[in-house]
Amino acid sequence: MIGDHWWHSARRVVSPNANARPTDEVSAVVLHGISLPPGEFGGDAIERLFTNTLDSGAHPAFFAIASLRVSAHLLIRRDGECIQFVPFDRRAWHAGKSRWRDVERAGQEQLREGLNDFTIGIELEGTDERAYREAQYRTLAAVLRALIAHYPAVTADRITGHAQIAPLRKTDPGPAFDWSYLRRCLTEIV
């Protein structure tokens, strides 16, 4: 269930890296993969990155990213825990430079840029190469069902990956993400 643009099952950690959407449109979802430090799971580094409190000296990989101002609406941990950083009616800073052929908008195909304007960004704790966990798929399916029920323009066909909207720049959620399994999870009666 979603109330006041927050998912009821998520723990809230508010990110300052968000702003108003240019319109009220919420019509698609972008899935991402993230691990900090790279290839490591657990800890609070992702939360710290999204709240601008990441210590650049805590790990060599953090030096280049600690000053970034990024966020996502949700993070789904390896154990299925969900953390929400930005309410769904606000623009999270997750997609970066991106493009998408939007075939559903206004009944015709349209090339759209600036996907943060109308998408919800969901980060999955993982890497391109390591399989995502069952608990993550279950939480993700529950979130997506709630989003589809709450935001009429969001449909199963309007869920995409970061690699699909920024193919020369990004690869996530990667080949380890099982899109067909997610589709099966979405259709299961819960």
C-alpha cells in the first residue's frame, strides 16, 4: 500500500537529493543495481551515498563518488529489506543522462530524455554478475504491484533497466537480473 507517496513497508531515510517533478507524471520504473564498496554487500555506504554523508576516506572506491549528489526512490537490500529515500511524487536523481523510446505516451512512439522527470528509480543491492536473491525479487514484485495499483500510468510494460536507458554508459541491473522471473513474480497471486 502507498500512502502520501511512501510505500508502507519501507524504512524511511530521507535523501536531500530530490526535487519537484516538472509535471505530475509518474509513468515508468527504472531498475538499477548497486553495491558499495563495489562487489560488497551490507553496511551503510549506499545510505550514506544517497544522504551525502559518505566518507571519501573510508574506502578507496569512495573518493571518486563521495561528492556525487544522487538518490533513488527505493533500495532493496539482499535480504529483501526496502528503504525509501524519496517520496514517489518527487524527482529522485537516479537515471542520469538517459533516453527511452516511449511507445505508450500519447499513442505514438516518442524518444524521451530526462527520465528522472517521470520515472521511479529502484536500486537493488547487487552486481551485474552475481544473482539477485529471492527475497529481493519478492520485495520488488510487491513494490511494483503497489506502484501499478497506485499510479495508473505505471504498467508491467513500463519497467526497464538502467542499461536500457543509458546503454553506452550503464550495464545494470546486469545479466544476473532475471527479467522473466520478475514477470512471473508479478503475475503470482499473493
